[in-house]
Amino acid sequence: MNKELIKKIVLPFLVLLLILQIWSSIAKAVHNFPTPSQTYVAAFGGTKADGEVVVGVLADPFYINNQDDKGVFWQIIASLKRVFAGFVLAILVGVPIGLFVGMSKNAQYALNPFIQIFKPVSPLAWLPLLLFIFQDINMTAISTIFITSIWPIIINTALGVKSVSEDYMNVAKVLRFSPLEKIFQIILPVSVPYIFTGMRLSLGIAWLVIVAAEMLTGGIGIGFWIWDAYNNLNYHNIIIGIIVVGLIGFILDIFMGKIADYFDYTKKGRA
């Protein structure tokens, strides 16, 4: 077996053992903090020490008791719907603005100060204002995701435009390309890897934001599910929720990374 493959398997396993040891130590030190074994039973089902049989939340993720009581699968789907709605809006608005900023010095001078001011603003700062405007949970979450995830797309798209070689632009002048021809035949092909890098960062931010947004707005969603677990003292469900959120985020990042690599002509050229 390849040594690198062995390292990729063994080293994460060793880190996992260390995490479980630290987790067990915290459970001993903090009263009622769930142990790894208790969390496993809460996740996949089993029998508690007192003989009680438990149906794990991940063993039956598809149940629907009522509109407000649904399995983890439906909580994740509800969150993903909001994430992709805000994410798509960020793409539709962010890419044209990024192209505009990258192609025009005046646009850069006009918009860059506001991009730098609003980029670091926490999503929690936007939530109260957006909730007041929309008076709707879904629209508040989607608009919060849109506002907080649009900046990487704008910045990376503008960076992609600026990376276009001056020689290419001179060729466009010689061939008398129209502005649209210049964008679609020269600027976009070069900028696409940068745009997808921005989209990858944006999707990560969107998934990060949705948990905080749902905790404050309520309703169905993985963020509210974690907060509801806290309110009901189901601390093992909080840990399960954290792991699920992390795994979904990891999958989304891999997915966007594969798409970005597919459109990255520089990597294809090296291959």
C-alpha cells in the first residue's frame, strides 16, 4: 500500500483518538456533558446504561410528526434551500459587479470603500434589521446569506479581470471587439477560475451564516434544531448537530472545489 495513503488514513485516526480522549476528559470534568458513547447512542440508537432503548436521531432522520417536528434530514434540506437561494442571488449580483469593478477604475474607486466597510460586518448585525424589513423567517435568512456571501464573489471576480494579460486586451483592440465580445471571449475565460474560487469561499460563508441565522429566527433548519436541543437540555444533540454541520460543509467545499478545478484552465494546462 502507498505510504502517502497510509498516512492519510492513520494520521487522521490518531487525531480522532486524541479528540475522543479530550472529549471524555471534558465529560468527566463538566456535569451532564455527554460522553462520546452517549452521543453515539443518541445519534444511531442503542440502549442506555439504565436499560432505556433509544432511537437515534440519525437512525430515523426522515420522520415527520408535524410542521415543526421533523427529522434531521428535513432540517438539513430546509437549511440548504435557504443557503442556495442566497448563494445564487450572490452569484447573479456579485459576478456583474465584480466584472464592472475589475474593468473600470472609476467603479473601483466608487465601490471599493463600501466593499471594505461592509465585508467584515457580522451576519448577526444584519439579522435584526432584515427581520424588521421582511417580517419573514425565510426571506431574512436568504437576504442575510446574500449580503454576507456576496463579497468574496465580487472581490475574486474583480481580481480575475485584473489578471487578464494586457496583450489579450491589445488583441481585442486590434480585432475591434465590442465590449460584450471582449467580456465573453477574453475576460470571462481568464476570470472563470477566480470567479469559482470566490464562489467556493462564498458557499462556505453561506453555510456558516445559516446556522447563526436560524438560531435567531427560529423555524425549521439545522441551526434552529441545534438551538432547540440546547433549550431542551439535549446536549448530545448539539454535538451531533455540530458534526453534521461540519460534514455538510466539508461536502459542499469538496463539491465546489471539483467544479472550480474543472473550470481552471491553468490546472488543465499543467496536467
